Amino acid sequence: PIEAGSSTVRVTTPAGEVMFNDSAVVSSVPGIVSLMPDTGSAEGGNIITISGYGFSSQSLNNSVLIGIEPCQIVYSNYSIIQCVVPPRGSLPENNTVAIVANHINIGDTYYTYGASPQVDAINPTSGQEGDNVTIAGSLFSDVASYNDVTIGGVSCIAYSASESEINCTLGAALAGTYDV
């Protein structure tokens, strides 16, 4: 893969190396193939993956805006940019995602802020490492591994889920009362 922009052409053979003059360049145009997921909570904080071509492998040479807010890039290579979605704040529900790679604007794609997940009940309300916990609510992912549950900063590993319930196994934590 080639990063977006112009690149000088250099040819090396057993007979030697030749670099063409400045007029002999290859230009690469970046493009977007997909944005996953393209919807998320108004709270932000989730990671989106932009797939395409011509991105820079150096994160500092890429930028992503959702609406007018920066999406903090956590990883990039020639075909993928991953960034942390900012909170919706005063942004509209539907937003243009603007992507720049090596100072070249890439076509637009869209991201939609939805409602945030809600927790209605936790059962049981006390337990120890290895116990199973059921969290009832709404707007959960029905793919267990897509739900990140922590209790007092300790992971509660989801093993089954629906849009209204997550079942997870408690990790090790010190005795006490914790937020979920």
C-alpha cells in the first residue's frame, strides 16, 4: 500500500539505482471503504474503525473529526484508522466524519449518536470473585464481548447478552461497595 500523496519513483536493479526526476511521481488518492460501528452512545468513548486506503501509518499525519469535534486516533496504518468517539455534547444526532490523511481530505462518511445504554437493575447486589451477575436495562449489545462491564474498576466478563440483559462473571476485587 501507498500513503496518500505524491511519492518519488526509485528503481534498484543489480546494475544500479536510478531515481527519476521530480516530474516522475506516483500519486495515491485515499478513500473510505467503511466505518464500523457507524452509530454509538451520546456519551462517546467507543472506538470506531475506519477502513479504506491511503491512510498514513503515522497517526500524527491523520486526523478525524466527528462534526467539529476531534476523534482521538489510537491506531492507524495504510488501511485502518481507529479513534475514540467524543461525547455528543452540543453536536447534532447525525454528523459528518471528516478524515484527512497526509493533508489530503478524504470523502465524507457519517456517524450517528444514539441514546445511551441504561441500567435498571443488578442481581445479585453483592457477591465475590467468580459469581455471576445479571444486569437488566436497555440498549445493550446482543454480542456479549461488545459489552464492557466493570464493577469498581474490575472487569465483569460478559458471557451472554441481549439488548436488555447482560450476564457476566465477577473478577477479583477488594471488599466494599462499588459503582457499575
